[in-house]
Amino acid sequence: MSIMTAFTNTTKQAVNIGGRTIHPGETREVDARFVPAAAQVNRAIVILYINFSITPKYFGQTVVQPNTAARLPIIHFENPNKADAGAFQDKIFEELLTKKIDEIKPFFSELTDEELARLSELEAADQKRKGLLSGIDEELSTRKAERDLTPEAFAKTLEGKDESDLQVELLAAGDNEMKLKVIQEALSKLKEQQ
């Protein structure tokens, strides 16, 4: 099955693409494999690349060290115009799934929710390691809880904590603006009470 895309002939002569003739100024559906995508489109499609080798890999200005991940344009790996574009991402995930669970879990933070779900699908179709599947489910649940956390609900979890506990929470909050603000407010209230 081929993917179809709209092509507009902006030239002054007829163009033949995949057996279809498109006259000047005309737009027709054609097979996307035969239409060159603009460089901006190609660079906008990114995948998560994991360097499984023991040497660094270089992609223009980007260096991916061994056992690390980076988001890179798909054009480094495959032609985004082909019908099954994006299959390279599954190849990376399949290679990741050949590792032990302890080697896979550190990459969870690099994966989006959709990528984690896809990793779970691939695992369920092949090895079905319960430890990995439950780990993925737990990560997705934690992320959902984090997104659903309101400032009021988070403030309630801080009630009764002393200054050292709040400092630990401050470090754990990382770059979460909402948490940082609520913790700062709790610290201010604690100082006012003293």
C-alpha cells in the first residue's frame, strides 16, 4: 500500500510523477515516494536514536556517546518519503529490547509516552517479560499522575514537613515550575511561623 500526497505543479510544463501527469498549476494525488519532501519537513521528523556501540556516533554537529540517546532527524537513517517511513524507530526499540531489564529502564526517561507504549507493544508481541511490562506501566502511570497533579494537591503533600524535608523536595522537583513555586511558598510560610 502506498501513501498518497497532494502535489501541485508550479512549473510551466507538465510533470509526470509515478505514472500520473500533472499539468502546470494543477494539483493531484500522487504516490508520496516519488515526491521529494522539503528539507524542512525531513528535519522536522525526529526519532530517538540510541547508540548501542562502544564508540561515539557523529551526526553533523551532534555526537551520541555510547549507551546514550539523542533525538535526531529521520533523514540520517531512512528516506522519509517511502511508504514504511518510521520503521527505523522500531529497529532501535527492538535492539533495546534485546537488553536486560536493568539496562532498558534507564532509557525510560528519554522516551515519550507514545514511544513507551510502542516499546510495551513490541515487548508484549515478543518476549512478554512481566517485569519490563509492569515497569513501563508504572512509568506511564507516574507520568500521568505528575501531569494531573494540581498545585493544591501538591501543597497538601508538603503539609507537616520541616525545612530539611522541604529542601529535599526542592531538589527532587528538578525543573518542574509548579512544584518549585509551591515548595518556595511552603518554605516562606514555614519561616513566617518561626
